[in-house]
Amino acid sequence: MCCWSSVGPLPRAPQRWSVSERSHGTWVIALTLLVAVVLAVLPLARSLAWWRPEWILLTLVYWTIALPHRVGLVTALTMGLIVDVLEGAPIGQNMLALGLVVTLAGFMYQRVRVFTVVQQAGVVFVLAGIQQLVVQWLQGLEGLAGAGFQFLLPALTSALLWPLIMPFLRGLRRSYRVT
């Protein structure tokens, strides 16, 4: 018999999250991302297509800022792959753009949380602009890029919608206790 066997089993460290708490609200996050995908592929008149907000980016940025331990790079890459497939874009185009934006949002989530909604909208404008620039650059490499700066219009509409989207998603998160 070994000298430490009489002591008994070592005490286990207390777990901070139980399984039910860890997965609490995952369906809310998934549902909001699904709604964002539907809104992103919803047909619009040709004249309004340039003004379509980046719904998926808005949703990902919110969840990344609110719950960076739950939504991050893996979620962004998955959503980017879904967008690539739905839009018929080369695989990796939206994965790269959304992955970069969510990584940047993840780096500054503590700062952005204390900003006013208007300041947050400015950050969203910059993040959406970065996403649009990356996609435009990749389309330019393929020979599909458009001329002019109208490709940045979705960044503007996304920033203008942020003061409405952020309180709505925060209300969902709080009412369903998503942690």
C-alpha cells in the first residue's frame, strides 16, 4: 500500500459553471445569428442593395462585446463560411473579413462596453468599413471589384442601426439570462 493512499482522494476544485449554466442561452445566440443570416440574404430592390446593413456583422459584434467567452473567432469563421456558401462567394472571403472584424472587436471589448451608444456606433462603422474593405480587396484580386466608394454604404447603415440593434440584443440577453 502506498503512503498517500490512506489520505483518500484528492479534493476536486470547485467548478465555476455547471453544464446547464454553461450552455444557458445558446439557443438565443444561435437564433439571433439565424435571423441575421435571413436578413442578409433577403432580396432587396437593386437601388437599395448598396444600403443593406451588415446584419451578421452587427450581431457578431454585439455578442463578441457582450460575451467574448461565448462568441469569438470560431463563430465568426463559421458564419463567414455560411455567408460564402449562401452568396456564392469564394470560400474564405467572408470568413477572413468576419474573422478579422470579430478579432478586433474581441481585442477592444472592454473599452467598447463603456462607450456611449454613439461612440459604439462609430466603432461599428469602422469595423464594418474594415469588413467591406477586405471583401472589396479580395473581389479586386478576382477582378470583380466595383468602382467608387459606394461599397462603404453598408458600413454607414450598420452604424446608423447600431443604436437600435444593441439595446434590442441586450434586452434579449438579459430577459433570457444569456451568460
